Amino acid sequence: MSLDPQIAEIIQTLDSGFPPVHTMTGQQARAAIRARFVAPPDPEPVDSVADTTVPGPGGPVAVRVYRPAAAREGVVPTMVFAHGGGWVFCDLDSHDGLCRAFANGMNTVVVSVHYRRASEEGQWPAAAEDVYAVTDWVTAHIGEFGGDPSAVLVAGDSAGGNLAAVTALMARDRGGPDLAGQVLLYPLIAADFGTESYRLFGQGFYNPRPALQWYWEQYVPHPNDRTHPYASPLCSDDLTGLPPAISVVAGHDPLRDEGLAYTEALEAAGVPAVCRYFDGGVHGFMTMPAFDICRRARAQVCADVATLLETTAP
């Protein structure tokens, strides 16, 4: 295994500069992460960006809707996207660049969801219920987005990947909405801190074990709840009937092993699953567009989504 050369050059700076969120409250962590955010001066242009709200179980849920530059007419796929941040921090702005890239790269309407964040805003399953509610609402109002009702996907990175996977489970269990696919970018998929990848990469690789354990403590404070499939999809004893999955796994990520295990579990359940393994990547690398590996991964996921939608088209 070898770390991507571009990442290796700055991994010590990345790792040492990440705030010790596990020593903070959720509110303090949000403030610390937000203070680090610098909006790019020239964001990737899309056809339109609109902020609005969608009804949710705990009140209105803020969403940001991106319409791709090439899709001014006709119906297009729609992707409901849940941002990462350990269920605690990050927001619509932190993942604006990734959503713009996906909208254009997939020729897809992207609906980014600002779900309730742990711990002060809402604990499990609040965030999952918000993402499911937005997905259900978007599907029911697909015409307002210029979307194709047969081509609705859920997606997310890290904790957002967890929420996308859980939304797919909820949609199956609750009789809808029908989803064309799920896109899971290095997802938090099980509360297991004893894997080999945790041992290898739990320190010094930008996503330390203490922070990961703290995320679970904030979002799912009761350990017994962490084995529920709507918290840890890998713990589900029935993954049949789920939509096709596209997964990205970073080779230098404590979450590597659970990401690989979930792909294997989906395949064993008869769910079509594609796993893209980027050995040189660290957690979060797809939100780091300065790196070539980020741009390659984004292009690969966009191509995989196009193939998935061609395969599942009615």
C-alpha cells in the first residue's frame, strides 16, 4: 500500500491541523470546522443553484438544488445528496464544490440536504429521517426539478454515505420511494473500531479513531442502538431488494474495511454493487479537488452512475 504522492506531501499538515473535535461539544466542533472553511472564489458554474426547504419530521429541512449546466431542457436524473461531517458538522457550503461537480459530471439535478446534526440539533435517527423525508418529497415532486421519476438516486460521503445507505433501507422497508441507485463514498457503515484498517490508519491519516468514536457517541449515544440497521447498515440481516450500489473506498482510511465489507454483503444479498478502490486515498479525499486522485475518483463515479442509469433505464 502506498499513499498518493500528492497527499503524502501534506498529510502531516492535514492531520495536525484537524481540530481535536473529540474534546469538544457538537456546537464547538461545528464552529471550529466552519471557521476553517474558505469558499472558492470561482465555483464551478452550473445552470442554477437554489436554496429552499422541504417538509421534514422535525420541521423544515434546508436543501440546495443544483441544475447541471448542460440540462436546460428535458428530464434528467436526480440525486439526493447527504454531506459528511460525522453527523455533527459540515453543511451545504462545505460540499458545494462536490455537488456542482456531480451535477455537471452526471448531468444530474443534485438536491443537497442539510439534515439535523448531532448532538444538539438531533440524535439518531433524526438525520436519517430527514434525508429519507427529503428523498420521498423529491420523488413525489420530481416534476418541479425537471427530473426523471425512474432515475432518483441517494448519495453521500462519510456520515452522509451512512445516511444514503440507511435511506435505501428505509425506502425498501416502507414501500418507497423507488430508487435507481445508492452512491456511497467511504461511508461510516458500522460502529466497529477493531478492524485492521482502524489499526493501520486510526492515527496520522487525517481521520483519527478518537474523532470517529466521538461521532458515533454524538449521533447514536446508546451503544445498543448502534447495531440497528438504520444506524449501522452492515449489521442488517437482510440486504435483499436494495437498489444497485456504487461505493468508493479509500485505501488509507480507518473506514476501509467496513466499506469493503458492505459491498461484499450487498453482493451476497444479490444487490448489484460496484466498488471503486483508491488505494492512495485518505478519508474525505473526494472533497479535495487540488489532488489528481480526487478528480479521477469524481470522474469514475460520474461514469459509473451513467452506466448504472443506462442499465436500469425502463
